Amino acid sequence: MVGEMSVAPAKKGEEEIEVPRAEGFIEALAGAVVVGFSDDGLFILEFLRPLTKLVADREGRIRGFKGEMRSCARIYISYVTAKKLLQTLEDQIKKYEERFKE
């Protein structure tokens, strides 16, 4: 289920309920996402994160960084869930742009 996330504190007198995490819950900062769909009609969201290494010469002078993108999570969702995700993302992007003047 896709829903809106609020970072505002609860109003005075308003009850908050903590949502428990599933046993296999994964939280990771992704730098990119690849989206596709399978032959059986599921959408596949492959989240990637950068894996970087500092590179130096033999004298210890830093020469830069090398790296690649590695998959950190793969999520399969139905068409209906993908449509709900799309609508929610559009709504959240509008709110973000209004707030941060993008």
C-alpha cells in the first residue's frame, strides 16, 4: 500500500501510533532506480547505490575515486500498485516543488 508520509510532529492531544517494521525490512539510500516489467505482468524496481573507492598512487597522493553502481534492493509490484505509486509520487513531487520552490 502506498501512502503519504508526514514528517510533521503530532498535534497536541493527537495520538500517534508507531508502525512496526517487517522482519525483512530494508532501509538504504539509493542513488538511482531502474524500472522494468516482467513477462508475468509485474513491475520491477531495481534500486542502485554507488560503491566508491578512493584511489591513491604509491606515494600516497590521492588520485581520485573509482566506483560502480550496485543493486541494493529489488521490488516487484503489481500494475495496480505501480499506478498508485505513480499517483503518490506525482502528488509528493508537486508538494515538494511548492515547498522548496523547485
